[in-house]
Amino acid sequence: MEASKVRNLVIDDHERGLFKVRRTAFSSQEVFEHEREAIFDRTWLYVGHESELKGPNSFITRTPGGRPSIVTRDAEGQLHAFLNACPHRGNQVARERSGNVRLFTCFYHAWSFDTKGALVGLPGDDAYTDAFDKKDMGLVPVPRFESYRGMMFVSFDTEIVDLVTYLGNARETVDHMLDFGGDDVEAVEGAQNYSIKANWKLLVENSMDAYHAASTHARYFREYIPAMGMDPSSWVGGAKAFVGWKGVDLGNGHAMIEGPALPTPLDASAPEELARIRAALDVKFGKERAHKIADYSRNLFIYPNLILISFWRTVRTFYPVAPDYMEVDAWALLPRSESEHLRHKRIENFLSFLGPAGLATPDDVAALEGCQRGFLALPDRTFSDISRGMGREPLNTDELQMRAFWRRWKAMLAGETGATDCSDHPERVKVQA
Amino acid sequence: MQEMITRADVEEFLVDEAALLDNWQLDAWLALMAQDAHYLVPALDKPQADYRKSLFLISDDMKTLRSRVTQLKGRTVWAENPKSRTRRLVSNFRVLGEENGMTRITANFAVWRFQLDQTETYVGRYEHLVARAADGNLRFHERKAVLDHETLRPHGKLSFIL
């Protein structure tokens, strides 16, 4: 796809403070195919949490960037990531979603591999010449595989910067999002694997969009929250809502919305234990860092397809399968050492809002699917407007955080290398808000 | 001594319940719940997990379930506005046995959902805990729908009562 054609998809007018995305960016097969190579093959992609690999010789299968992969913990506890395709003739060697195995045996010709990926057996190996070396015929490693504090990522780009460098300015916030319980987090058993009949970038936008909360999630805030005996006005109370909140460009497409912690039904369900945890954070991290960890709420987006949301302690990733269809995988990341009661209450709080049967996510799914149907109407001549807050220091109900994503998306799709300036530069806007 | 719960009782109870849900008579449906009831749909990768320890799709106590029903009766559940048409086939009724003074009953279900030119099918097994109330009628204490799907794809959502 030519760079000029890509640039034509995103109008980023700093002088007038307007930002528009041509709707073919969401609907075109050409864009979808180009994204796989220009974005999903050149970024770090979340594949799961180390705690999902339970014990030696365990594995999980995932499909980061549409590429079937296996992550293993070997007999010594070391982690590995491989392509889930037999190096002999290609059949998938792991056919369960997860499990414990000493050997993966490809049933097609009975080649078997250990959890380090080594080829350990094949029937009739006397049929091969000396040029055939069993040592070269192990499972093919995913080009790059790194973890950050238990969160495992792969990349198909052999040249990509290391994961910590990639996370950049977002890394400190990742730490905040993992340290809230005063202990390491683990992925709670039970995944939410669903789909949305919509372009994946709609979920990027939606996942850090506070502007839609009052309308799309009216039922959650106006019915559920009061039914739990709470006042929803810090969420949806007009001028009283989201006080002190902002949208933040974290560089290279990473972004977040952040503000003073807002009340959720969790607060009243285990007040003593939560207060104990809060006090322990002061001791463990010092008051200043503990304040940043515990007294703010955030939706953090790690480019290109990972979301961490502090209200519900979720980690969510999603992949396009077609321009108008994505697969979504979500888990709860909760502190290992909390009580059974608090664990139960955190799960309840998560489920009250999130997931395909929560009291909010189905309405997001309905909205995104509605957008995708709307895009059928002249997508090459119509635009999605993402200009909110371009002439000011953006609030969380503005759209800077989405523009930050789109600027990186546009740069990568256009083949630009190196860092991307994703900022609004409000000083350049000549038409004031 | 309470009257024993028979397969015929289970069939009548669950077939009548299905009619209430297909007709969106949600208040009448809610009245089938005991005060301590839970409405549960496990995660598809851990169908036999414990709702207190594992992430589910739905884990409602009565307070949340009442709110869910209130919401579904209103107009701002966008995922159910317009309301989907559903049709349930419930069969293979079984009485499994007693558990803490209640009776574990199971049945198979298939629910078709139609909305906005889309058709989705939800297939699974009910694994309920029921008991007779003072009026002699059955009430749900645990109303659990265990889906057989490996993932909720391409459904994407479960926005009606399953």
C-alpha cells in the first residue's frame, strides 16, 4: 500500500484543530492486509501471563497477530514461544488450548518435540541423508519473546527494540497497574474469549473513550450503580463527572486516560482488607509512589492492541480476523495473596461491567457493530471525527488518546521508521476551543 | 417431608420458564428465584469452575440480577434494543440428586437469538439447584447455564437471560 494512499486515510490538521479518519481505514481489505505486515509483524504483542503456565511442562496456545503460537514452560521452568506448526510438514502440534505435556507429538507423522522445542523422536529417521540434522528440526521459535513482570509478549520482527524500550513512557504506568494489590498479580482462571463484528481499531478507540460512558453505559451508571447504593455523579454527573481526569499521549501510540480514583461497588465490599492493602503500599513503595499506584484510575493502552483497565483489573487484547471482525481475549489480573473474599468481590466487580455478558460490554459490542454497519455507507467519502479537545489540554472525554494511536498507526502503515510524535501540539492550533 | 422432585416436575418447571424468557416476561421469571439465588454462566474454558474463585461470564447475586432485569426492561440496554427474538428448546431433563437439602437438576438447551439480521445459537446444559418453596412450587437457588461453545465467537455477547 503506497504511503500517499495511507496518508490520505488520516487528516491531522493541527492548525484548525481537526482530526478525521476516512472510514475505509476500518472497512478496506487492502488496509487490513497491510496492517498485518506493517503493524502486527512489527510490534510487541501480548500473548498471556506467566501464571497461566502452571508448573513444569505446561503450555498455552495463542494466535498473536493471526499467527498460531505455543508458549511453553519447560521441565526446568524456562519459558519459550514457538510457532504452532510442525517443522516437518506443518500440522499444528498443540491442539488443545492449554495443558501439561512432556512431549508434543504431531499426530500426522508422529514427530515429537519436548517443551524446549527439540525434536526428540521421529519414526524411521534412517531415511534421511547426513544433511538432515535433527538439531535443526525442532519447533520454530517465535522470532522474539520477552516478559515484563509476568506479562509475556512476542514479536515477529527480529529487529524490534527490546520490550522495555518498546513500552517506553508507558512502562511506569504498567507498573502502577500491576502493583495495586501489594503483591504480584496472577491471571485468574477463566478467560473471556469473544468477538466483535467490527474493525479492531474501533475497540482501541472504545477502550479509552470516556465520552461514551454517560450515553452508551447509561444503564450501568444510572441503574446498576444506584441499585448498589452508590451515587453515580462522579462518573456521569455532567460537570461533577471525571473531575481531574485527562487524556494522555504516552508516545509511539501508547496512551491512557487517567484521573483520581472513582468509586466502584468493590469499595464497600471489603473495606478493611482494602484499607490494609492501601496502607501496605505506603510501606512497600513509599507514600509518593503508593499515591500514584492506588489513588488514580486508568485505562492504559499499549500499542497496538493491549488494554489494562484499573477499575476492573482486566487485561484485554484483540486481533483482526477480517476488516469487520475481531477476536477478543480478556482476563482478570489479580493479586496472588488476597483473601478469598476479596478475590470473589473483585471478580463480581469485573463481571458487573465487563465481558460479553457484563452490564456494559455488550452495549460497547452493539455500538462497535453498529459503527461497522454504518461504515458500509460510502466509506471512501465519509470520515470519523476524532477532533475533541484538539485546541486544549485534553480531558479524558476528549480524544487525544485516540489521536495518539492513530498517529502511530498512520506512521507505521506509511512505512516510517523510528519514533512517532503523537502529540496534539495544542500550541499550533489557531482556532481556539 | 417435602414432596420428591420428579423428572416430570423438572420438565414442567423448565419448559414454563423457557416460555417466560422467550416472551420477555422477566418479572415473572425473576419470581422463580429464591432470595439467596445466583445466576451463573461459567467461562467457556472452565465450565466447572467455582464462581467465587474464577472469572465467569455471569455471576449475579440477587441484587445484581434484579438490577439486570430492571435494565433489560428499560430502553438503554442497547444490545437488547431492539429486543432480540429468542426461541429455546429445552430437553433431556434429569434429576441428579440432593445437595445440601436442594436438588440438582439438569437439562439440555439450545437458544436461537435473532436481532439486526444476525442469527446466533447458544447450546449447553442447565445445571440448576432447586428446592420447593413454602407454596410447594420449585424455586431456583442456583440457576446455572453451562455453554458448550469453546469461545463466544462469533456471538460476541450474551445480552439476554440465557
